[in-house]
Amino acid sequence: MTDQNQTIEDQNQTVEDPNQPTEETGEKDKSYYETMESRLKTNRVAIDLSIEDTTLHAPLAVYGYDQPRILVGDGKVTLADKTYHDQIRAYEDQINATTAFNEAWQEADAFYMRMRKVAKVAFKDDNKIQEQLHLSDPHARSFEKWLPETIHFYENALNSPKIIEGFASFNITAETLQQGLDLVGNTREKDKIQEKLKAEAQKATKIRDAAFDDMDNWMADFFNIAHIAFADDSQQLEKFGIVVP
């Protein structure tokens, strides 16, 4: 369920800005993504060069980096690139789901507050019904408390002919009350969806980070060997993007 500290007033703040860190996915800021893109690009260039430029094959093979081993590195870069884009898509899906939830919550709460205000007028002289509908209780602001509050209100109203009759004096029908309950149900479903997608985004982030760690470790060894293999050939090193002082 949505964070119990989240309130209706700050719903719009729960859609995570992709340029800001988030506790939910452990994400970094925009520069972190740019760094990842840069690493992918640099590594892809180096791997492709090691495969396509035959003049590099023999010097690298001397230190164990023959073509089969280079293809292992190719697979690691490819996987890192895939998980990078998978995580972005999962993150965007989660943001869209959170936006949909916020909109549903706002609509359901606005409708509920109208029904609650009418109820306070309709049953101002009936303490029993006021207690039954919890009209004297403070309105819950967190979603965790709001959900049972609204369900209790509508279900008690719909199950009481006397309450339905009282609402009817103000043109509020049983169908209207059911509409309010349906809005609450829709909000609950939207919350389930956003929580599911949040978990998927977290999982995608962990998978991506693991793939990048694996790629980075492999490429670090590869670049170190390239330094050794082409220590006397700065032009070859520059092909890899290695600047020689």
C-alpha cells in the first residue's frame, strides 16, 4: 500500500522526478544516467574496435584477449545496455502509475467530501447515524487511513434504508453513493498497480546495477591490458579512447 505518511495534499509530490534521487528505487540524479550512457558508449566502441580491427587481434591475444574472450566482453556490454533501457522503461511505467493513482485519489476524495458534508447536514439531529458514519471523526489524510474510512462510510450508508432515505432529501441516491464507493475501489486498484510497478522498477534497478558492475569489472581489466599491449603504440591506444600523456 502507499506510504502511510503520504497525504492528499502532497499527492503531486509522490511522482518521482527522474532527475532526483528516490528512496524507492535508489536512483541517482541525471548526471548519473549520463555517466552510464557514456560508459556504455565508450565500452561499445572499444569492443567493436577489438572485433572489427584485425590489427588489434594479435597484440591483445598475447595477453589472453583472443576473439572468444572479446565476445564475452561484448555480451556483458550488450546486457548492460539492455538492462539500462529496461530500467528506464520500468521507472517511467511506475511514474505513470503513480500519476494515475494520484488523480484517482483526488477525484474519489473530492466526491467523498461532498457526500460527507451533505451527511452532516442531513443527519445533524441524529447522533446515532452521525456515530455510525463517523461524521465527528477527523477526516483521514493518509491513504492508509483514508481507504477504510471511506469504505466504512459508503458501506454503512448503502446498507441502511434510513440513511439512504435521509440522503434522498438532498437528491443523493443510492446510485450516487455506490458511485462514490466505486471511485474508492478504483483508487485502491490504482494503488495496487503503482505498488506493483514500483517493485518492478526496484528490481530492474538492481538488475541493471549488477550488469553494470559486471561490465565495469571486465572492461577495467580489458583497458588495463590494452595499456600494456599497446604501450609503445599511442595511436592504437587512442583508438580505444585512451589518451596517452
